[in-house]
Amino acid sequence: MTFVHNNIGVVLCQDCLCVRPFSDARHMAEERCECGGEFCGCLHCECGVAMLRGGIRSGLALDLEDPADLAFWCEETGTRAPPEPTASRHHPTTLF
Ligand SMILES: [Zn+2]
Ligand SMILES: [Zn+2]
């Protein structure tokens, strides 16, 4: 099976698998993901993005070395847990 180079112009974080628009700084790993991971914009990663966008959630299909839990993957945060809704409520300790 061969992949067609679709050149979709994105980079993929190698750690959390979030997707960002392609830029030289990101591709050269000068700019890193919020999670600290390096971005990569190679053909292989483009294919991964295309598959993720296509609904594939199998680490094996995506050829990941360390298949993370992709069930909650989204482009913004990758496999990181989505940010908690800001809970300004603290939990008062009830002593009685
Ligand atoms: Zn990341
Ligand atoms: Zn790559």
C-alpha cells in the first residue's frame, strides 16, 4: 500500500499527536508543542494526520511506536486530556 503525498500543510506533534499548521520553525523543531514534544511535518506524519482526520483511532494503523489512547483525540489537544472547565468553585471542608 502506498500513500499519495497530499501535502496538506500540517505538522504533527510526536508526543501528543496534536495538529498544527505547517511552518518551518515547527518542522525544524525550533518551535515545540505546548506538551514539549517535537513537531514533524514529514510525509509519514501527514499521512497520520489524514488518517486521524479520517476517523482512524488505531495506534497500529497509524504505525505509532507507543500507541496512546486515541479515543479522545482532537486536532487541538491531540491525546492530551481536554482542559478542565475552569472550576472556580473550591471544595469547602465541612467539619461537621
Ligand atoms: Zn504535543
Ligand atoms: Zn514525521
